[in-house]
Amino acid sequence: MSLSLLNRYAFFAFCVLFTLLSLPFLGAHEWLWALTLLTGVLSLVGINDLLQTRQAVRRNYPILGNIRYLVEGLRPEIRQYLLEADGDKLPFSRAQRSLVYARAKNQSADKAFGTLSDVYQSGFEFISHSMLPAAHCDPSTFRVTVGGPQCTQPYSASVFNISAMSFGSLSANAIRALNQGAQRGGFYHDTGEGSISPYHREHGGDLVWELGSGYFGCRTEDGHFDPARFAEQARNPQVKMIEIKLSQGAKPGHGGILPKHKVTAEISLTRGVPMSQDCISPARHSAFATPLELLQFIAQLRQLADGKPIGFKFCLGHPWEFMGIAKAMLESGILPDFIVVDGKEGGTGAAPLEFTDHIGVPLREGLLFVHNTLVGCGLRDKIRLGASGKIVSAFDIASVMALGADWANSARGFMFAIGCIQSQSCHTNKCPTGVATQDPLRQRALVVPDKAERVHNFHRNTLKALAEMLAAAGLSHPSQVEAKHLVRRMSASEIKLYSQLHVFLKPGELLSGELSGEFYPRMWSMARADSFEAAQA
């Protein structure tokens, strides 16, 4: 027998032999009971390791091989609590999480002794300040009116809101806390595509109803859109706007399945799906198939909702497809009241790794393209823009507004506010803080009144910080932030204003045919109002 074989099985053999040899002496030595019991249990573990067929390491290293899987299981926690630096973004850094936790708990987020950021590192960003700072404005005035010329019930939205997260993905107590916090702070709570649950309604906070491809809450038995059921929900006074979800940052172009064994009675009632079959969220909508049909659907929803603002959310993919929607707006005269641009860096739910890492346009590039397209078509003043994707701080809000956004949404920021610790176990139903689980015992740990107050605090303190930042820049309202106010370091010896770094179209420039450069004219020529397919350029 080789030395390698002896080494691999030595500890297992020792446990077995010690257990067998010690049995006759148990009556003479009381202390021997505990040691024999321990080696006996380890012997059974080793026998199980040898007999199982799923893990080769355990078969080759009985008992000791389990250490590998134990350490692997603890690795995320060990890294997060012992090894992670303040600036490591996995996907949010400890510094970002600590900022949210402090503001949610109404604690000071001030830092002493200077910045920990390397201000000479490429990519470092900052907002330039004024020699004549403005007076601090009341953050409660940081609102934007959403509702274009075809809307009869415009909504005054905060510039910072809760992004789309469905009941089913989040627990009932998480939904309760988020909505109660939104009600206290006067900002909106996006339902996510899982429809409006009883928990969204308990505290009366403003709702934006997200309508996904599954039409949950307003679907027929075969999964198509049901106008009558939609109207019944949409006309509820708590619902302030309706948002059609074309795609989401976490997994654009990908549908979803909630297996039937996970469809609880509550989810069945909320989504309007039977418990006896899988809950399907298709990758594409069945109510429309072209840009013109999308706008006709928007007009139908606005009429059914008694004139409430109707918009859509998407993560930018093929540029010509959005330009096709813009051409359809010009051709039909039908306009959405708002558009929310989701970045590929967003996403609270689980998704295939390839989608998470390699599909979808990041928020800033997507937002700027949508803003430029609307400006170039002469439509920007009639349509409001929201932005969603890894936004947790006042500077994050200011940076997207400099690129054209009217307001910002945050999902994971508000998850941190109600106790999320970034364990990245959202899809396992074993969330350690009760935020993303349907386990009644786990979600019981989330105390709604306490977490609702933290949601309110996080929103209020973030807007307070935004007011202070804007005042330092000589501004009094987020709508005044422009690309010239934000700066990015390009190299150790060069910085550029956003206005130098990015291309900004002039009003009507796409229609005039006098565009310089190659990208925008080429994409515009490929766009079609009657199809999402590209025309021959």
C-alpha cells in the first residue's frame, strides 16, 4: 500500500480503530465515552463518504474531505467579514453598504481624516463646486411632475424611489417595510412584475405598478392581457403610474419560471395564476410585436387607467430598436409619459452568469443614448426619464442626472436599508435577514415598523446629502445638474468634464439630417417604426 494511500485514509482508519478498541474499556473510564462517541460519529461520516458517489474528494479523503466543502461554504462570509477591503465592490463595497446602513439608522455618515479613495486613479469622479455656494434647499421639494400632454392625472414623483422588486422575490415583511417607508417619506414603491400584493396595500404608500410579459394581476387564463382586470387594478387611487417592463438589467431578453411547487396560495392570488402549474414569465410580450403596436398598447393602458401616466422600463440592447420606438412616436403621435432606463449592473434577482456579465448596456451609456435620441427627435421635453442601476448615494443620483435623468430608482440600496447583508442567497429561499425569502420563520426576523423607519431615514438622509452637494456646486435643485458639473479622471495627468467626455445631441438634430459622426446617423437609418428588426443601412 502506497504512502499516499496511507495518508489519505489514515485519519479515517484511526477513528474506526479507536472506536472499536475503546469499546471494551468504556466502563472503566468515564472520559472515554465522549472521545469514543466523537470518533464513532466521525467513523460513520467516513463510511458515508466512501459509499456516496457525488463528490470525489470525499471518497478519496474520507472525513477530511468534508473540510474542503465546509471552507468553501464559509468562503463568502470569511471574505466579506475578514478579508474584504472597504473599496472592494462585490457587487457593492463595504463603504457603500456602510453608508446605507448609517443613513438608514439615522447615524452620522461623516468621515474624518480625508478620503480613502485614490483621487489619481483613472475613473475617479467628482462634482465641481462653486466659489459662490447656494443656500441649502428643502429636499422635500426635490420632485418631478410625470405626465405628458396625453396624461390627465400627472404624478409628482420624488427624485429618489424604490425600484422594482416583486412579492415572491421579496418576503411579505420586506414589502410591508418598503411600502410603509415610502408612505412616510412621500416617494414611490415600484411593485415589480409580480403584481400588487395585499402587502403593497397595507400601508397606502404610492405604487408604480410594473406590468411584465406575464401580465400578472391582469391576465387571462392562457396568459394574455386582460383589459378589464387591468382597469380594475389601475384605477385604484394608490396606483400612481403604470410601467411596462420590456426588459430588466439583471437578465434582459430572458424570461422566468416560478415552479408550481413554489406558487403559494398568496402568490397565486396576487399574480392571478393557478397553483397547479408553473408560473411562466415569457421573454417577450404577447400584446405587441412592433414599435407602433407598443405605443398603441400604451394608449390603451392610459385610457383604461383613466389618464394616469404610462411608461416603460428597459435595459438598452440594439440601439436601432429604441430609435424605432422614437420613430413610431413621431409617426403615431402617441407618447409614453416616462421611460425608465435600467442598467445591466442592476438586478436583485438571480440570472444566468452569461446574462449577468455579458448581456445588456450599462446604465450610463444606455441613459445617455435614450436621452440623446429623445432630444434629437424634439421629444425630450414631453417625456420624463428615470434611471435605475446600482444607485445608493447622493453622488450616484447626481451622476445620472448629469446624463439626462429626471429621477433615480434604487433596489439594492433599499434592500440594505431593511437589513440585507449581501449574502447573495436571494434565490435560495434562505436569506439570513428575512428580506428575500418566503420562509415564514426567516422573514419573521424582519420587524416591519423598525425597518420601515430605516427606509424613510435612508431616503430622507440621502436627499439631504444631495441638497448639500448641490448647494456646494451653486445649485438649488437636482434638475439644474448638467454634464458640465461632473468630472472624471481619465489618467494620472488628465481630467474631463462630462460635457467634454460625452456627445450630446441638439434638439431636433436627428430630424434635420445634419448630424456629424457615424454612430447616431447609422442607427437612425436602421430604425423602423413598423418593426424591431433593423432596416438595411
